Amino acid sequence: MTKYESMLIARQDLGQSQVNDIVATLSDAIKKEGGEVVNVDNWGLKNLAYRIKKNRKGYYVVLNISAPANAIFEYERLARLNEDIIRFMTVKVDEFNTASASSDEASAAEETAN
């Protein structure tokens, strides 16, 4: 199956449990179409570089997906319909990036401390 990496930004006024529910709904749609979500990396609430739909912050979530194209079409359709998702982007990748953002930040902090 083809590998994809998808990032979505959810509204700032949602709680973490609501963001997890959105991710679970999208993951179920991928599974129904014959794909699988390999990894979910939740980055948490971060500042946006510029306002998007009157939001200054957003919950960032990165999903690594291994699925056929029709599963990605359904995933993106559901993401477009969900009003709590303010932006999303899905790209095709050759292989998944194994390092998460939280571990990248921790290693950068260690390097500056030394």
C-alpha cells in the first residue's frame, strides 16, 4: 500500500479529548476503506504563523497512513466536512519519518544545554 503523511490543525477552543475523537473518526474511515493509521503524533496546542479562520492557535496532529488512494479520498472528504478542522494537508511519502516533533525538541534542548 501507498504511504502518506497527513497533518491537520484543529480549532483552538476544542479540548484534547475532542481532538482525539476527530482523529479516531478519521482513522475509522481509513480502516473501513482498507487502510491503516500507522502512527499518530499529537503535537498539542501551538501558535499559528498567521490567522486562519479567525484562529491564532491550533491543535496540530500528524498521522502516518498506509492506505489505498480511495481511503485517502474519503479521509480528505471527511476532513473538509468537519468544521473543527481548520487546515489539513496530505502528502505521499516513500517512507515514514520515525522521529517525532517532541523528541526533536528534546534533542535540540539537550544539544543547547551541552
